[in-house]
Amino acid sequence: MRKIVASMLIAMDGVVENPQMWTVQFRSEESQKYKFDELFASAALLLGRITYQELAAAWPGATGAYGERINSMSKYVPTTTLQKAEWNATLIKDNVIEEVTRLKQESGQDLLIFGSVELIHSLMQEDLIDEYRLMVFPIVVGNGKRLFHGESQQKEFKLVQSQTFGSGVVVLTYEPDRA
């Protein structure tokens, strides 16, 4: 059985929206290597519709090992509005929880979620996410969509790993406390 891993770029105030606007000054070889290793340790991407559309608009022409990997990976997109899949994607139109559970039960490398806040909320409510990797940036953004908002249920997590980069970015890896 493989894990579902939610990997998020997050500001200190919890904002996750438009990270390309506030993460640039903190990029480093360390953080790039971390994201490279994370992608190569995963079998497929599980993406919400908006994140899928944003990535599909930006990545297909990318080159290099990272670009080739992200372009060749399978992508699964739960959606009720998209009618056509491109960029090596499969649309999940019905029974999202059942289909994601089925994907999770397959053998192989992990399923990785980038962005996709609403998808994370849905899967979190069903306790389908096995690991949360929060790459916390030393910045307060102020406004924007937050990873956890007032509609989230109380959940407990246990810290299983932390990693600090010279840029001040910290990766906190949590697992749900299912005890």
C-alpha cells in the first residue's frame, strides 16, 4: 500500500495561495534538492482541478530531470467540471473517495499532492492523507487562502521529521495521530 503525501509551501501565517509570489527569495540548492528527491520518490501526482490546470499550463515544455519527471508522471485529478484530460492525466469524475482509496491500496511509490487545498480538506476529512510535509517559509503574507481554515475539524498530528535549510525555510513532516 502506498501513502498519500500532501506537500505544501506555506507562509508562517498559514497562507498557501500563490507561493510563486513569496517563496522566490528563499530558494536554495538545499530546498531544490529536497523537492527533487520528493518528486522522484513518488509514483504519481494527485491534484485538484485548479492546481492541475496551473501546472499543466506551465510544465509541459520544461526540460531537465525534474521537468521530464513531472511531465512523465501519471496525474489523477478529481473534478466535476473538466471534460478532457491532457498532460498524462486521468480525471476522477465520480466516487472520488473510493477511487483515491483504490489508488492508495496499489503497491508502489507514494501519491504526492501539490497545492490543491480543497482536495486536501476533502481527503483529510476521510483520513486518507498519511503524511503532511509543510515547507514553512519565514514570511508573513497577510492575505490569501490558508491550508487550514475555520471549517477544518480538529485533528491531532505527530511530528515525525523536521529539516531546516540555511535560507530559514523549515520542513515539518507530520503524520495523523491515529491512536
